[in-house]
Amino acid sequence: MYGTVIHAPGDVRFEERPDAALTAPTDAVIRLAATCVCGSDLWPYRGIEPVGEPHPMGHEYVGVVEQIGADVRNVKVGDFVVGSFATSDNTCEICRAGYQSHCVHREFMGTAQAELTRVPNADGTLVATPGTPDADLIPHLLAASDVLGTGWFAADAAQAGPGKTVAVVGDGAVGLLGVLSAKQMGAERIIAMSRHADRQKLAIEFGATDIVTERGEEGVDRVKELTGGLGAHSTIEAVGTQESMMQAIHSTRAGGHVGYVGVAHGVALPGGELFFSGVHLHGGPAPVRRYLPDLIDLIWRREIEPGKVFDLTLPLADVAEAYKAMDERRAIKVLLQP
């Protein structure tokens, strides 16, 4: 089979690799119907995370089950399935509490930008759709695999809901789907912080009521102007930098909640400032599996269209161009077709 391998910063190749195969009785192998490039994939691509040895890439995936291990019971060969970037047994005490991304048997996916991929903990990770989806539903289902599930968790962690004002720091796919999620949860006002016209337009389509173009403390001041000097009730942090985290905390009123899902790089919280902020912080790797059944249902009934974050579609063989387009911000998110 062919798949994506990163060799060094800026050096992503589509090359022949061994076929994905079962290695444990709890595994499944799926043939990808679609995969994509994630914003977090850009950290090693830009050299911010070390690459080390060449290794496969990809953690967002939908497709058809081709093989199952002897212990797999919840999915069968031929099922169209959606999975999460973090695999889980969905039965351990942590999973039962709703934090499958911290499962005691967790493995992170990292081979999904390929024709085939092996999914560990298949019974607790994969969710079958009600049938074979129409082609136009596949991008929306793919979004559920990570960016929608992550945006949903961020909004949930920030306690977005009726009567709430929600601020969203970050206008990538996760931030935009945080807007959609907050809208679905009934937020009264949603402030999207973005400086890019195409992303602003999509944010408004997803439910944003206000756009703030300023960043840092200027952005914080603008959010406070819009909220009577108090700040947002709920803030989503979807970037993962020191600036974005502090922008989120400072944009939140005392007693408010910050849901942070940006993969942290160089983030250090000043204790004294945090102590006197009075805000709640909750986040980390999203327990996508918790939300997948409901998200698939919303998509299947065509109530939400999260796949609109894919503004460029390329053949999987052109994965190097997909990384380049996202790195240069010529695309919000690139869908890859094997």
C-alpha cells in the first residue's frame, strides 16, 4: 500500500509502505474512504516538534472495515466506520467517566494518511454509521473523527449553553467547529476571533454573531467591550500557544470557563495571575469517542455540515501539496482521497 511519511521538517512524501495488518485480536484494518491533514500535523512539518526518524502520519479517518481480529464484536467486515485519533477500550473506569482519550489502553493513531490503516482497540474506538453514507456525507463524517469532536469537547468544557456568550480563540478548523458546537449547544452570542475573511465568513455561517480581528490584549479589550466589561462566560482556546492561552483566560469573566484543546507548545501559566482570575480551566485531548454517536446522528440527519471546513480536496498522492497549502494558510483544512 501507499501512505504518508514525514522524513524531516518540510519533507513529506507519499511512498510505498507495508500493508496495514492485524497485530492483536482487538485490532481492525480499514480501507480509507477519506483522510486529511490536521493543524497539529504542522507542528513537526514546521520543525516545532522534532521529527527524528521518518515515520507515518495521519490520525483522522473514515472508511470500510476490511479485517477484524478474533475478539472484535462491535463492528464487522463491510461496516462504514468513524474512529477517533485516540483509541480506547471504552470499558475501563476512565472511559466510563467519559474520558476515552485517557483510556488505560489508549494508543494514538498515526498511520491514517494512507490507503489502509490498523485501528487498535477497535471495539471501543470505531462507531459504525447506519449504512453506507452518500458521498457528500463523507467529509462531514471525517470531520467528526477529530476536529468536530475536539471543537465539541472545547465548547462542552467551556460550558457553552443557553444565555451564554462564547469567545473562540483560533480560527482553524477546530476553532470554527467550536463555533458550530457552541451554536448547537444554544449559546446566545458567539464571538469569533479571526483576521482572515474566508474564515470569518465560515464562522458566521456556523453561528458566530461577532467577529473580533484584534489579537492579544487588544483582542481581550475588544471582547470586554462587547460584554459590558466582564468578558465571556465561556471561551474556547484552539491554538496551543502562550499568547492564545493567555488571550483566552483574559477574555473570560470571573466564574467563567475556558475549554482548551490547542496542543500546547511552550505554554506556562503564571500562578498568581491564574489564582486571581477566578476562571475554570478544563481541556486536553478531546474524548471524541464520547460524542461520536451523537455527532454521527446529527450528520446523518443532515442537521450540521462540519465538513465545510475542508476547503481543498486533493488525491492522497498529493499529500505534500496538502501540507504546503495548510502551512501557507492557503487552505483551512485539506481533505485527502485515497
